[in-house]
Amino acid sequence: MDDARLRADTPGLGSGPDPTDPASGHVFLDSAGSSLPPGVVTETVIAHLRREAEVGGYRAANERIDELDGVRGSIAELLGTVPGAIALSDSATRAWTDFFYSVPLGPGDRVLICGIDYAANAIATLQRARAAGASVERIPSDESGLLDLAALARMLDERVKLVSLVYVPTNGGVVNPVAEAARLARASGALVLLDACQAAGQLPLDVTELDVDAVSATGRKWLRGPRGTGFLYLRPELAATMEPQRLDLHSATWTGPESYELAPDARRFEFWEHDVAARLGLGAAVRYLLDLGPEAVYAAVADRSSHLRAALGALAGVTVRDLGGAAGARGGIVSFTKDGIAPEAIRDRLAERNITVTVSRASSTLLDMTERGLAAVVRASPHCFVSYAELDRFVAAVAAL
């Protein structure tokens, strides 16, 4: 990794109260929320918006049609698949729900979710199960907090239609054994939908190795793309057979007074209207990651989060709340609490020192946080562009609170 290049490419790091004092620069630790984009992403988005203002949205989009098609190709390269297996979306949640609501469910069917599942996923499964007469059941976690594979194997039968897996939760650094869980689920005949919202951009996401049927992800987190972007991967044979719950003239062609024909691949999960500038920005972000070398980025994120986890764990009164432990790898999210200070107060007081973290509340991961008796945790998520000096500055600030 070229640290000098990374920092030069990330203008947001230089914003501080005193431009002449590097120690007052921005310590950014919220890539799990919405990361700082590389300059090329911002420039790509702004340039297209300016072009739209000059010639109108249709002509501006037509001028970039090859680049827009290339966004799918870049994502496919990152995931080890083909462009036709990628549908572009406006968020990870939209991508997740578009797939989920297209899976047939009926009375007596079962849907399995993780204990660390995200609120948006859980709410959708509960709503759908209630309407269909199906059931939603939680896969237990083992003593370390990882998905319990033995328990999953016992739960699977022919009535399980979908297994919802979460690669990395929103509230901590645990990394679930996705490939092993997917193999169990698929062997029983269930579809596997993977929420990779917190994984894409910080962990390997080879869909062939993971052996899942669908993956949802966002652009604004570890991929460092714009807000309002995301994508859905579908196993190619599914992409050519599933019918989405919603269609338009992009996802299907009106072929006769009473007939239509679906798009031949994952584009059947896309709508015609979209934010062209944002999608071009997403493509720029993915190409930037590919140019850096994904494996080097993943290693840098792992090193920085490990450094931060150890340093915070050594502070008096601070408890690191990440699950996983020695049983498995941990991701780039470091969650913690400090005795006597609410997580929201920690976030706000650090912001006064130009340090950005965020708070993850129980309402986002209700099952896990309730079980652990946690109302909220502070969430620090360092990307590859954060220096170790900045990490140490953050730790010192936490210690001084």
C-alpha cells in the first residue's frame, strides 16, 4: 500500500480547524457508516452533474453508456462472476428486499435468520412471513458469537426456503463462516441470501467460493462510493429464472397487449430511472479499489482494526464488545463502551476533537444486543487510509474522556 497516495487521494482527511497543524486533521473512523470517497469518485459525480446541466440528463447519460455498463463489469470482477449476474440498485436494503420478496413463500414454509441480522432484513422477513403463513426462526450463535453451524444443520429441512446470512454485522467485528453455512443450506435445498453490506470493500467476496445464491451490498461504506448506490448479485441461473415482484420497461419489454418479456439476466432486478452520476461514482470507487489491489486493502483494514482493538482493550474502564474472539477472524468494525459515559456522549465529545465515530443502537441488531444486555455501543471503523498515528490519537482521546 502507498500510504502517501491513499492520503493524497482522500481530501476529507485534511479538513481540520488549523490547516497548518497536522495533528488537528480529521481522524475518520466511520467507514462502516459512510466512508470518505477518493477524490476520483467525487470528481466523477460532480463532472456528470455539470454535464447534465449543460446538455440534459438523457444526452449526458447516452454519452457515458459504455461506462455505465462497465460498472457491472467492475463489480463482477471484484466478486469473481460475470456482469450479467449483477443488478445495480440504490442501496443494499433495496437490493436485499428486491430479492427476498421474489422468493416464493407459503404456509408452513420456514425462513432462517442470523442472531446478528440487521433490522431492515428482520422486519422484511417478519412482514412477509406473517402475510404468507410462514415462520421466521433464529439460527443460534456459538459461545464465541459466531453462527453455530451444528445448530444450523439440525434446523434445516425441506420446509426451509431461505437462509438469510450476515457476513459482518453492523454492531461489531465478528465475521461469520458464510461459505460453510451456505453449503449446508444449499445441500438441503434452501436459497441463501447474503447480506454483505459491511463486507464488500473490506473482506474477500468471491461468490464462487462463498457458494451463495444472492448477495446484497452498498456502495457508501467500505467501497467508498456515493450514497444512494448498491448492487445485487444473483447466481447466474437464478438471474435468468426468478421474476421480481416489481417490473418496469427496463426490467422487462412490453411485447404485446397482454404480454411482456423479462430481461435475460440480473437486469430484471433494475429499474430504468436511476441516479446516473452516483452509479458512475460507484464504478469509479470499485475501479479505484481494483487498482489499489483488493487483498492489500483488506489486509490494511484488518491490521488497523486489530491495532485499535488491542489499544482500546488496554484502557481502564473501556470494554471492547466485538464477538468472534480466537474462534475466527474479525473485521474492520471495532465496537466498545466506556464506563460511566453514554456512547452518544463519547461520539459527540470526540467530534469536538475532529474525530468521527458513530453509535450502533440495539434497535439495529435487536436480537444480539438484547441478549448481551447492550443498549448501544460506540463503533469505530478504520479504513486503509487511516494512519496509525491517527488511531493512537483517537485512543488517547478516548482515554482522556
